[in-house]
Amino acid sequence: MTPAEGAEQAGSGVPPEKRPRRLTFSPHQRLRHDREFAAVFAARISTHRGPLRISGLPNTLGHARLGLSIGRKVGNAVRRVALKRMLREAFRLEQHNLPALDLVISANPHVPLALEVYRTRLVDAAGELARKARRGSPPPANKPAAGPPMPPPTPPAKGPA
């Protein structure tokens, strides 16, 4: 008996590569630490989709991760939690269609949208962020562009004073 046949008999009769992917939102798919959020914001790669601002940073994990930053301006606690649930659900359902990015979603106040709208905006924004990351984003305005290294400063000449 081959391993594939054993897998078919052990499972539902469907080989593992043909089974539908599980749609979970586990801890390894979340941004959990301040330094992870800070790294995404420091990359300065972002886009807007309606009331959502999505920032992204490529990762080497092979899957997307999500962080939410929903401020008080969006509404009271009930409204903020409802928005976060919708965004997490959109991510959960679309996770296999997203490139390997660390995503942070911020929101402006808005009338709640349908789940399908959030899903579409998330996938569109992630695709755009991946394209921006591949071609390289411009350096931040307060930092000089990378160029040839500057020579070290020469010390002042010592002479009679």
C-alpha cells in the first residue's frame, strides 16, 4: 500500500492535495507585538481602499499575517469590535488569495460595509502592496536617498594658536 492510498483510506477518501484548505485564523497569522506593527509602518508601503488604510511589508513566512489598528474615532467599543470582526473574517476567508505580507489595517469612521466589500478591498489592496514592494518604494522624505558612501570628515588642522 502506498502512502497516498493510506491517506485516502484514513481520511474521507479524498487525497490530501484535493481536499479543500482549512480557513482558520490562528495565532501565527496575527501581528502581535509592537515591533511587528512598527516594522510595517516604518516600511511606508500603504494604500487606501475607501475608509481603509492598508499598510504592508513583505515577509518570508510564506503566508500573510494581519494586524488591526482601529482607533476611537471609528466609534464606540461595540462598533470598533464589530469592524474588527468583519476585517478578521475577510482575512480568514481570503488568506489563501493573499501574498506573503504583514498587513496592518487602519480605518476612518464609516458606515459598516458588507463582508464581500471588505474581502474585495483587502485582496485588491494586498495585490497593490505586493507590486509596490517588488518595485521598491521611494525612501522616506526625511532620509537621504541611498548613494555612494560619504567620505569621513577630515579632522581640523592643528597649528600654532
